[in-house]
Amino acid sequence: MALPVNFEDLIVEANKLKLYKQLIIQLNKDLLFANIDLEFNEDTLPTSLKLVLQDTVFQLIQHKFSDYLNLLYQVDVAEKKVRLLDGEDVVKLSEDITFLILQREWQKVWYKEKYK
């Protein structure tokens, strides 16, 4: 499986395979397990999904860092990928982390669909 390299590619692939709703369901499940008070409607537009999740990640980094780490653990974002990011600009960092979260959620959905 070749992972999407940006948000737009991820959404195109999810829509092409009709797995966008499953992506949101998986994200909601992991947000719940991480005790993050955020739930997306299955009809949420991709741009809204990205912006709301990015804002949530930004708030977690700024104010609830342990919850942020818990979310990364729950989603199973690779620590190696996180360490490669530039942490100087928190806005850019939250955007990059948001993509890593969605990319990992996409992996889970794709594998579940492929091997069900």
C-alpha cells in the first residue's frame, strides 16, 4: 500500500474507494478512546474535517499536552514520523500532525477493507 503524501490525495483515494465514511468512523472511535471531546458527523466535508481536527490538535499541543500524546498513542502515529517534524511553528506542527493522524486512520480503514 502506497500512503497518500498529502491531504488532498488521501481524500481522493478515500472517496474513490468509497471509504470516506469509514475514515470518519475510525477517527471518531480513536478520539473517543483517547478521551478527546470531539466527534465528526459522517457527512462532514473533508475541509471541515481537516480544519476542526487541526484546531483541536493545536489546542491540545498548547493546553493539554498529555492528552495530545495520548491521542497520538491511541491513533498509533509513528514516533519516528513525529520526531522528523519541525516543532518551531506550532500552527505548522498541528497541520502536519493532523495529516499524520488522518494518514494513519486511512491505513487502518484501508487494511480493514482489504482484508475483511
